Amino acid sequence: MEITKDQALKPHTTFKIGGPAKYFARVETPDELREALAFRKAHNLNFFVLGGGSNILVSDRGFDGLIIHPVNKGITAIEEDAREIALRIQAAETWDDAVGFAVEHQWWGIENLSHIPGQAGAALVQNIGAYGAQLSDVFQSAEVMEVATGEIRILDREACRLGYRSSIFNTTDKGRFIILSLRVRLAKLGQPNLQYPDVCAYFEQRGVTSPSLGEIRQAITAIRDAKFPFPREEKGGNAGSFFKNLLLTEAEYLRLEDQIQRNLTHELAAKLRALVRKSQTAEGIKIPAAFLIDACGLRGYRIGGALVNPTQPLVLLNQGGATARDVLSLACHVRRAVYEKTGVAIELEPELVGFTPAELAEFMSLD
Ligand SMILES: Cc1cc2nc3c(=O)[nH]c(=O)nc-3n(C[C@H](O)[C@H](O)[C@H](O)COP(=O)(O)OP(=O)(O)OC[C@H]3O[C@@H](n4cnc5c(N)ncnc54)[C@H](O)[C@@H]3O)c2cc1C
């Protein structure tokens, strides 16, 4: 396994932002991964596992440590009966290719997660979700390597504790494991999941009542493309949603509504109430962060080369030439404005890589 020095990270991120990595290792097998971890230990380095780079923002200085970049691809059917099939998906497999593979074979369960960039391993890290589906709906177990020992373990659903954009891999056990593969269970006879309003409207407009898997994948791709650009262009980029939606208790929600009424308008408070009627979940009241950003008039707000996406304000865009500092300054402005008007602190979704504690404190402060 080759470890390169001073590797540019910008091309490895969908934001197309960030300085170089001091060391960069592409790892394909568990033995190569152990080798990379031994190198890191010998040189006393920080490490970061880089998948497709679609949920990170890398500092303009880059990363002063070892980047471990999994490249192990492949999808294998491991168990099957008349109703279901279990697949093992290697960590570096492109998530959307896995979805395409399932749809081609007429296996149901992940079609609503079409067109999300990145690798399958990282999909588990934040339990990706979109259009009324999340990975946890089909996830069974993960094969992981324990960083401290190099031991390979199987973690089941319960052990991974998947929640809204969370798992043990980005919370309690962050940095403890590297995901090697995941096992998902898909249905051979499924029903379209059309609960999400955009998806429902898409088919209603076309008079389709029972869409095929292929049609659902096509619909999701079209809906997503209309909202923000899939980062394939050379110029510019984004990391999808830059802010997480909120899950509030009843009391927190009432406080938010009261703040909106006082600091913004009665119309906005009424609009939020109508929205909330449709978004009560078992975990709490879901508030779209995009609604709050929009309510504060931040759509299209710009700092340097970074812009709050005019068509989906949850997304911050690099319009070409934006620095990490531009993006974080913009995120900081958005968080402060939303906090000031609504009393709610919205959290970032992408991971910030290579920033100093002082920089993080500066950008994350709400004062
Ligand atoms: C246009 C666009 C649309 C998006 N839409 C959605 C969406 O609808 N829903 C959604 O949930 N997300 C969405 N995202 C965010 C992103 O695509 C997902 O979070 C994706 O799963 C990240 O994959 P990645 O390989 O790019 O991860 P990276 O950005 O490379 O890494 C993300 C995190 O996972 C860790 N990681 C990566 N691989 C491993 C591994 N093998 N073992 C342990 N840790 C690992 C990294 O260290 C990091 O902490 C979107 C992003 C973009 C750019």
C-alpha cells in the first residue's frame, strides 16, 4: 500500500474546497487498513477516514495527519428466499450504484435513497435519509475494524444505534471503528413509498398511481436535481444539506412559535403551525431548518464565493472559488440570524475537517 504526501484534498470533496493532506493512504483490504493504522501509530498522527467527501468541509490549510481512503468496492448477495434478499455492500462502493443495482434487480427498500452521493460505508455513519426513507429501514449489520486493535467485528442493528443522521460512528464511538462493509435486507415484493409530498405530487401530476422501481428512482433523481446541483461539475460544489432539521419537544416547539410570532410575522407562525401538523413523529416535532433560514430572509445570502442556495436554503453552495472560511462565515451568519430571531440553534450536518479548536469556537459561537 502506498502512502502519498501532500495530497490535494479539494478534488476528493464535493465542495471542491480545502488544502492538502499531510499523508494519504488508499486502502483496499483489511491488511492494508492495518498497515495504514500502524503507520499512523508509528508517526503519532491524527487520522480521518475519507469516503466520497460529500459530507465534509476541509479547512483551507488542509489536514495535518493521515487520510485513510477506502477503495474496497463490490456488492454480493449473501442470503435469499422467495420474499427477501440480503446484500453485502463493501464500504467504498458508490452508494448510488448500490441503489441502481437494487432497482435493476427489482429489489425494494432503498429506491427513495437514490442520487445521494458518497460511499456505502459513510451512508451508515449518518444513517442517510431522504424522501421518507432512511438506511436504517433496511440495515442489518456492519463489518468493522476496531482502530485500537485491528480486530474485525460484526456490529448488529442494535449496536450501531441508528437515529436521525446519527449512529455510534458519528457520536459515542466516533473514531473507534472503520466500516468495512454493510449488510442490508431488501424486499422482492414491495410497495412504492410515496408518503413524501414531493414524490406524491410528482406522480399525481403524471397520473401514475403505482410507479415501478425504475420510475421511482427516476422521479427522485429529477426532484433532487431541480432543488440543488448534484456535485459533478468541475466548477463549484456543495455538501448537500449544510444544516440538520430539528426535532423539538412540544414545549420547545411552543417557545419557537412564540418567538416567530414576536420577532417575525403572525403569517410565518401560522405557516409553521400548518407544517408541524403534518410532521409529528414518534421522536418529536420535526422542524425543517430550511423553513427557519427562509423565514429569516437568508435565501441567496452570500459571503465571498459561498451562497445560501436560492432554491433550497438548507444547502450552501461554493459558486466557484469559495474558501472554507467563506463557507463557515456564511454558516455562522445563518446560525446567528436564525438564533436571534427564533431562539433556536441549528446544527451543522457536514463534518469540519482540519480546523483548529479556536477556529471552531469562533465559527460555532452564537454571540
Ligand atoms: C448533493 C448532495 C446531496 C446529499 N443528499 C443527502 C441526503 O438526501 N440525505 C443524506 O443523509 N445525506 C445527503 N448528503 C450528504 C452525503 O452525501 C452523505 O452523508 C453521504 O453518506 C456521505 O458519504 P461520503 O462517502 O461522501 O462520506 P464523507 O463525506 O467522505 O465522510 C462522511 C463521514 O463518514 C466518515 N466515514 C466515511 N467512510 C467511513 C468508513 N468506511 N468507516 C468509518 N467512517 C467513515 C468520515 O470520516 C466522515 O465522518 C448529500 C450530499 C450532497 C453533496
